[in-house]
Amino acid sequence: MGTRIGLIVPSSNSVMEVDFYRRLPASVTLHTGRMYLEETTPEGEAVMLDDHLPDAIADIASVRPDAVVFGCTSASVLRGNSYEAQLMTRIAEQTAAEALSVAASVRRAILARGARRVGVITPYVDALNEKIRESLEADDLDVAAIHGMGITENFAIAGIEPEEIARFAVDCFSDEAIDLLFASCTNLRALEAREAIEQELGVPVVTSNHAALEWVLARIDVPAG
């Protein structure tokens, strides 16, 4: 039997699994647990964490994964980086597997590229954007600016075309001096827009799903590309 990767995502997320299974090697299988969520707001995500995450962890544990990714960037940091670390410990203990949140993998990816001054784009409302800012700044990163699209329906986020994401990033940061751009949200098709943004802005781009994939592939000794 090959390597089994567990993925815990909001129920309305239709992008992260696709990004993963298109890029994982054939020897790796992907197994998903879902947490009910429709509204991408602090209130909606709090209910998701408290009421629906426990069942998703139990479901993932039953497949005996080798590693588990908590696949919601904003929910990872909703209650701060300390809570996030405690949550990953809880998931690791209950699944008997190494666990990492997307937000932690993003911070790791940014620091690995030697970036300090970061621009951020998101599909979120301001209340969630501030949580993203706080998480990055807690790791001593300088957030030059964070621009959100103000979308609260999680299903709608997946409908934003990669070309629109790239235009949004360029419009927001073409005149801003940054070392790197971070495109947040596992339900945003930012991985498909990554190359275009890098070409237009001339800086590295980290997306939620690429950072998580990078961690998974490094763990199984496969280059992320």
C-alpha cells in the first residue's frame, strides 16, 4: 500500500482536492474529511471548528493516514498561531499521523524563500484578512498590504477564474515594493494563476495549496515544482 495523505477541508471547498490529486504521484492516495461550511466569515468558521471538525478528524483517522493537512487557511489562524499549533497536535494525536495546517506551511514557504516584506491577496472579508495579517506578523514577517475581494460565500470563491485572480494581484501590487506575494485560501484557484502573477510582478508567489503541497511532497521526497 502506498502513502496515504489525509486532507481536512470545508465542505464547500471544491478546489483543494483537485489541486492535490492532479499533482500527487501515483503512489500517493488522497483521502478527505469534510467540515460543514457555507459562509466564509469568522462566525461561520468558528462553528465549523467547534461543531464539525471533530467528526472530520475521526473520519480521517479511520483511513490511517501517513500525514494530515488541515486545509483551511483562515480557520487555521482564526484563533491565533498558538491555537493553530495546539490544533495540529490534537489532529496528530487523534490520527496517529504528522499534521500540518495550510497556514503553517505558508509561513514556512515564505521564510524558505528568504522573503520578509509580503503582499497578500485573499477572497475574504476584512475580519478574516486581519487574522491572516496577525498570523504572518507573529512570525516576524512584514505585511506590506493585504487586499481582499470581500466574498463571504465559500462556494463562490471557487468560481473566480485564474485570470481574474492574476489581474487582482497585479492591480493591487504593481506599484508596491514587496519580496513575495501570498495568495490565500484553499478554495481559490490561485495555484493556476501563480505563474502569471510571478511573471507580471517579478516576485515569487506562494499560494495556500502550493505551500501545503510543497510540504507533503517534501515529506515523501518528491520535488514540488
